[in-house]
Amino acid sequence: MKLAVAALLWLSLTTAVSASPVSDEIEVRTFEVILSHDDTERDTVGELKYRGGLDIRSTDRRFGGLSGLDISPDGRRLIAVTDRGDWFTAVLAYNRDRSLSGLSDTRMMAIRAEGGAPVTGRAETDSESILRLTDGSLVVGFEQRHRLHRFMSPAKRQNRSVSRQRFEGRRTMAGRKPSPGSGATSC
């Protein structure tokens, strides 16, 4: 099943592009978020253990609207996309209890189109989701002009394109055009 989902995702990718090699370190302030104000010692919900949360703030005009979040497999790095077409990356800090406690090396960089220019215009920059593939590349989903793009990880700070993949047309997974009001998503 996972292989079938991965194959469908691979087929639905549009033009693959590269991440920006230029990043700017930005200043952020973080505040730890507790699970419950009623019971400040509470750290579980059912069988899930709460490992910490952060309220992240910055005066940098590019910061905000973090939509998709991805944590590296080793749990050390965060990569996010913003509603304005930027990457946000950070190194995650943990306390002695291995709970999330802060961020360091926080950076912003423009998401770049295949030719290397930053994506511009609200319809082009409204990134909403992110998914890490097994090869380390990232798939970013965009709203307004619905599409998926595949990128090399901005954490690698490479300006390398990955192979082009294209999905043509506006069809559902079943191959039919979505009917108005059906709630079906097309790429």
C-alpha cells in the first residue's frame, strides 16, 4: 500500500525545482507551550506522550504563516514552508528529559522556481504542505494555483534541480474531472 501511495505521489509531481542556496539567519524568540493550563504537570494524552511545543515569534517581515512542517529523521532539524513562498529552517533543541525546548540556527530563504528566481505572486507562493521523500527531497503542496513541486532539501544548501516530473490536467485519482462542490482535490 505504501508503495502504491508513493507511486501515485511520484506521478502527481509537477516540475521539480531546487531550493535556494542563499539563506538569511533571522532572530526568533521561542516560548515553551505546556500541554494543559489546568494541569501543568500533565504530559500525556491517552497513550501519547507530549514532547513539548513552542510559540515562535520574530520581527522579521518574512516570518509567519508557517504551514507545512517537517522534522528530519534524526529529530534535529525543522523545515517549514510559509504562506508567502519562503523556507524556514532551524535546529531543534531538547532539554534533559528529551522534550522540545527551543530553536537555534533559524533561517529564512525564498522558495525558487526551476530557473532559480524566487517564486512571486500570491497564487504562486501560497505553500501549504510539505512531505519528505525517502531520497531526502521534499514535496511542497501549494494552494490557489493547486500543484505539487519537488525540491532538494534547503538544509543541504544546494542549488541542484531534481529530475522533471509533470502531472497534466485536472483530474482526481480515479481519472475523472472533479465535479463542482465534490470536495475532490486536483493538482
